[in-house]
Amino acid sequence: MSKLKCPLQSLQQGTWFKLICGASFQHLPAVRNLTLAYTLAGADCIDVAADPAVVEAAREGIEAAGRIAQTASPLLMASVNDAEDPHFRKAEFDPNRCPPDCSRPCERVCPADAIDVHGVADRRCYGCGRCIPICPYGFIETRSYVATPASVAPLVLSRGVDALEIHTQPGQFEDFQRLWRAVRPWVDRLKAIAVSCPDRADTLDYLRSLYRLMSPLPYPVIWQTDGRPMSGDIGKGTTKAAIEFGKKVLDSGLPGHVQLAGGTNHHTASKLKSLNLFNNSLNFEELEKKQFPKCPSAAKYIAGVAYGSYARSLLSPILEKLEHRNGDSTLYLENHPDLLWSAVELARSLVSQHKPSR
């Protein structure tokens, strides 16, 4: 097996690709099928909700990919939060309050097809919040939840999780510290720790304080720069904030790997290349020969990109076709080769932007 197929080496080489299924997304068939397609397409990491059933669905997708083709397994990452965070919420409303003549703009704007006449399908909703301001009656609210320290150990010990991602933001140091005390005993069992944070005036100082708290680690931390959360499917311009924030952290010299998220889409890789922030100018053979330190003191380029809403929306037409076959929403993608390989081809069109040419 080529060294390039090792997920952790992809981080070091700057060719890392992560699929974000969604920290609140719990639609098990979709998680399994997205994981299957993106694993076959060469993804390095699959990020899922810290829900045992969701983790198991993603693990099944990875295993199914291994039965179909000789492919490397991506890291399976679970996302947790130290305090309230927009990634960890669900929309909800009472459909009985809706006037019969309502044009239902919430249903049209929902990217997860989570809203219908019965209200919000809880497991489909991933908390993007687009439905909230568009409701003409202000009926839609959100329900948030926070990871408990007691929930961390079972994920690591019995659910096959390879990595954890902690969502935080400036001003939450004590909350992060509380969660970190629960994570710390399991660090050596994991292969990676990621910290996801939005861009604020004091973000760099905050990240430095987190680095001091977490050090030493047996591997470099992944700084996920969450530019414009859950917006990659909206349009071309959403990737700008993610890149600007990534460069800000990169220029700070903060030790670890910098990985973009939040608003990433099909234009992200080309924009990174144009700004010389992408270490993908080498071809496959040159990258194989190049030596990379295991623990860089500070990143010199963007190590990778995570794709969430855009990656899911790219495959949603195929998954909708699958769901409509025989009216069954639990169908396995691998049992329908025509749809499977169409999905893999689409996924590969995104993943391949981050992989060196042979």
C-alpha cells in the first residue's frame, strides 16, 4: 500500500481530505452511504456526531468500502463540544401552529430535507439554522446540547473512534478545560485531536492558551479554522472566510496542522493553489520521496480541507434516488452499483483536488 494512503501522512504532506457528516446529523442510512462513497473516493477522515449509533453506521460504511475495494481506512473522528455551539443543535417547531395557507419557506430552504408537514425530522436536522429567520411567524426554535465528560470514554473505548474533535470558541477556556480533563486519559489511544474554532478578534490568543493546556501531545494538534460554518453549499464566495481564517492561524506560527472548514466548496482547492497555500504542486513520485517531519514546530501550508454541507449536497441527488427506490430509506448504496459508482465518481471529483497526480 502506498504511503500516500496513510491518513496521518496526508496531514504531514498537505493532502488531507475530511468529510464532515455533521456534528448533529444522525440520519444513519445517509451517514453510512456518505461514508462508503467518500472512503472509496480516498477520504482521509470521516467526522461524525458523537452518537454511538452514528459512529457504528460510519464504521459499517468504512467496512463495506473495504469489502468492495482494497482501500485504506480513513480515520473515524467524533465531534464533541465544550459549551453551546451552533453545530450542536436541532431546529424544532409545532406544525399544528402553522397556518394552512403558509407558503412553508422553511421547507424550501432546508438543505437536509428535514422539514415537512409533520415538523422537523430530528435525525436529519444538522442545525444550520437557515429555517429560523425565514419563518414568517417566528415559530422555529432550536434545542442545543453539550457533550458530557462521561460520554467521551465509551466513544474511545468501545465504538472504534480514532480521533476526537472539540468545538470551542474564545471565552470558553474553563469549559474546554473541563472537557479536556475527560479527554486527556484517552489521548494515547487516539490518533489525532482536532480543535474547531470560529474567527474572533482574540482567537489566536485563545488557541495559544489551549495549546499550552493540551501540551504535550503524542501528535500535532489539528486546528480546524471554521470560517463560515455550515455554508459550503450556498455559493462560491463562502470559501473566502475559511481561507482568510486559515491563513491567519498559519501566519501566527501556532504549532500543529491547519485545516480549513466552514464554507468550503468546489472552489476552495483552486483558491488555495492560487495563493500558494497548497502543498500539492509536487507530483506523486516526488511527494513519495519527500521526507516530512512527524511533529512540525509550525505549519508552512494548509494541511487539508474539511467539507461538510457541500460534500453532502454533492451526493444528495444520488442518495435521494436511492431512498426513493422501493420507498425504502434504509437501502445500502453498495447493493445498487449504478448509484454507488456515480456517487463515488462525484465524491472523487472533490477528493482528487487534494491528492497529487500520478
